[in-house]
Amino acid sequence: MVPLPYYLIVSGILFSIGTIGVLTRRNAIVIFMCVELMLNAVNLTFIAFSHELGKIDGQVFVFFIMTVAAAEAAVGLALMIAFYKNRESIDVEDVNLMKW
Amino acid sequence: METLAMPAINFAAIMPETILSAVAMALLLVNVFVRSEQKAYLGYLSLIGILVTFFPIVAGWNAPVELQSGFNGAVLQDNFSLFFKGIFLVSAALSILISDQYMQREGCNHGELYPLILLATAGMMLMASGTDLMVIFLGLELLSVALYVLAGFNRDKLKSNEAGLKYFLLGAFSTGFLLYGMALTFGATGTTKIAGIAAYVAANPMITGNQMFLVGMLLMGVGFSFKIAAAPFHMWTPDVYEGAPTPMTAFMSVGPKAAGFAAFLRVFMIALPAYKPEWSALLWVLAVLTMTVGNITALFQQDIKRMLAYSSIAHAGYVLVGFVAGNAVGTAGIMFYMLSYAFMNIGAFAIILLVGRKGEPNNNVADYAGFGFKHPLLGLAMSIFLFSLAGIPPAAGFIGKFYIFSGAIQAGYIWLAIIGVLNSAASVYYYLRVMVFMYMKDPVEEFDWLKVTPAHALCLLVAVAGVLIPGIVPGYLLELAQKAVFF
């Protein structure tokens, strides 16, 4: 059996990759994929803890996160399509109409 | 592995959410049969739904504890959450009243608007009454997903698209932090229930030395700070507020912020009192930073919607002062302040919305030249809202600030209160600048396109009453707020 810290390290790495991706990537869809990576890192953490502690709450939480992520993807991709229709680009550098 | 026990369901504890969701789904069905120029009727129907929702809220006040909690302790409809639910309903109702005119003018008169507002309100309510991290997360997402759509609602306008896209990307990003914090807290304490976390920490005082728990708390703090737009997590606010359709800006500047504070307060005050020295020191810095950044940046804004966006950041800072105080006076002050903020901010946005016309939002402060002479009543209303936002008596904003700062002084945070008052004084400059343009410059425009519909007039009347009455006789509302404090 793989001990708990291994799972936590992997999920920590995944979360960091996701965060760095959000901060450095320029394509809105790739940014969204990085956000999904962060959420999946969270899911892995929950599952690992749930197994380790013998509590089912963590697994239930994961179901909710996955459902919500799907709903978010639907709305987010729709927003990106609306943006693309008007701007013909999905690059966040082009999301620049408003600046202070 | 334990088996999943059937929870004790108590629908009375989520009655307001249930009614709102049911009305929202019914409206989605009705929407199909309503012609596009008559979508205002959907607004009236949703207002009826909101009025009906007030009944369980009033009836639930001071209910016995066993009736308050439901779903095996996952939701708790105590006075605290009921007070916040009242704030959400007020802000939703006021925003719906001003929506139809704007949406018709801008040609994005889609009926989905009203169900989305109701669902967002239901999400806020779940956040306020959630006593399980899972429920708080679900409420937050129900709120956020609806708001992403509302921010990008004017889908033919690039600015609105940008607002929606920015809000979506940053909102989803911040949710990741919140969730990771929740996961680590679950790992450290073995439960997602707020009361369970508190009990675990009380039974194992050594847990506060656990790095994982500390990081979990910090990440949750970051996630909530994004939602309440505290500096340095405020970057999305001005862009989203500027680009979103004005009635939706009004809506999202009040309710989501109040909901974020409700969940933030409950998680930190009840689940993590063991970390109080740590988080109050952190929030101290956050409060000072938020107030200062918000106010100083607002000084330089020419666009009035952006100015109010930065001012809303500053207001989140004032509310954080009450949070840092962490006592009953400060918490009651937060609730009173959020309620009066709903009236004054939505009122101000209602006027901004009137001054604009199709294709010409007239959002520049200079566009208000002579407005006070051309429309004395509207000018007076705008002045009342601005005075209240600046915290000048006898408006409700003054009483709220007074209570929050006195809470901070009682808790011994003298410097924090001083910085808050100084900030509040600086903010007078940019609020009064709008009034200088309204009353001391010669009119450039005739403002003859202004059309105050009955719904709009009702919204303004309610907002003015909501600012002035608690400002002059604050006793009743303050008493309610004090009874709503959960400790």
C-alpha cells in the first residue's frame, strides 16, 4: 500500500503545476485546464485523506467537486465562445478593454 | 469504512433556498412562453417569489435550535444566517427592480436573467447557513456560476464578455485555493463539519502546531478573500464591475460580498478560534491594505462604475475591521453595515443606470455636470447615497462605520480604528467630487432621455428609506443585528 505522504506530495505538485500554469499561460482554455488540474489535485488529497482516516466525507466531497467542475466548464466554455465571437481570439492578452 | 447514515432532514432549515430554487426553475419554464418584449413579467414573478421567501425568514427568527439545524448538522438557520438572508433578498429585489429597463435598452432582454439572480441568491443563502465546508463550497459555486453568466450577460458587448471571462477565470482559480484549504483542514481534523472541527481542535490543542492545518486555514483565507475582494486579491473587481451590465454590478457588489463575509466569519470564528491570534494579525494587515488600496485608487478614477468598484473594495476593508475586532459589537456592526451597504450601493447604481443611454453609458464623472439642477429629486437621492457611502451622518453608512470602529476600539485595536477613520475621511473626496459635478458645474447635457419607470422609482424610494430610516433611528435594526450574533 502506498503511504499517505506520497499522495500528498503528488497532489501538492499537481496543485503547484496548475497554479503556475494559470499564472503563466496565455490561452484562456489552457488556463481553464490548469484550474481543472488544481481541482483534481484537491480531489486526490481528499481521496487520500478519506482512505487514510476511514471517513467517507472526503469521497462525497469529491463527487460534489467533480459535478461543480463540470457545471463550471459548461459556463466557462460558453463565456469563451461569446468572447471569441466578438474578439476572434481566446488569448488573455486580448482581454484588455478595461485597464486602470 | 463507516456506512453512510441517513441524515436527519429538516426542510424548514432550507425553506428560503427551496422556495427560491423552485421559483427559479418555474420561471425557466415560463420563460419559454413569454415574448421578449414582455420579459418584465418574469421580473414581477420573481419579486413575488422573493416576497414569499421573506415569510420563512421572519418566521424562523428565534426558532428553537432543533428546528434551526437540518441535514445532519450540515445547515444551521440561526439568527445570524437569517439576518444575512434578509440582506440577500433585499439586494436581489432591488436589483431586479432596476434590471428590466436597462436590459431592454441594451437589447439583452433575455428571460434567463431572473432565474439566475434567484439561483445566485439561493447560493448566497446556503453560504450563510452552511455549517459544513461542503455546503459552503456548494453555495459558493451556485452563487459564482450564476454570477459568471450574469457578468457576461450582455453577450454582444465585448466589455461584458471580458467581465464574464475575467470573473470566471479568477473565480475558478480562487475556488481551487479554497478547496485545497478545505481538503487540508479535512485531513488534519478528519471532518468537514465546522462544529466537528471546533470540537476536534478543543480535544487536541496540539493540532495548532500542525503545519498542514495552518496551511489549510491560510488557503481558505485566500479563497474567501478573493470572494470578498480584499486586497491583494481584489484585481478582478474593477474590471468585472465596469464591464458587467449595471444592474448586475449592483447585484454582485453587495450580496456575494455579504455571503463571503458570512461564511468567512462562521468558519474562522467557530471552527478556528484556536488560531485567533494568527488570523486576526493577518486580517489586520489585510484590512489596512484593502482600505488603503481601495480608497487611494478610487481617488484617481474617472469612470464612476470603476470608482464605486474601488470604493466597494474599501468598504470590504471597513468590514474586515469589524472582523478583526472579533467581538459582538464588531460582528453586529458588520451585519448592520452590509444591510445599509445594500441600500446605498444599489441606490447609487440605480442612478448611474438612469444617466446612461444605449451605446452611451455616460459613466464618466464629468457626465454628471449639472445633473442635480436638471433632475433635483434624482440628484438629491444620489447625494443621499453618496453621503451614506462616505459615512456622513445622518445616513446609515455612518452608524455602521461607527459601530464597526467602536467594536475595534473595544477589542483594543486602536490603531486599526484610526487608520479606518483616516481612510474614511479620504474617501469623502471622491464621493463629493461627483456631487461637485452634479451641483457646481453648468449642465452640458439636457438629460432629457431619462425615463424613471415605476419599478425604478420604487427601487429608489426603498433605497432612500433604507439609508435614512436606519440612519436616523438605528435602534431597531441594531438590536436585530445584536440578537443575530452567533456567540
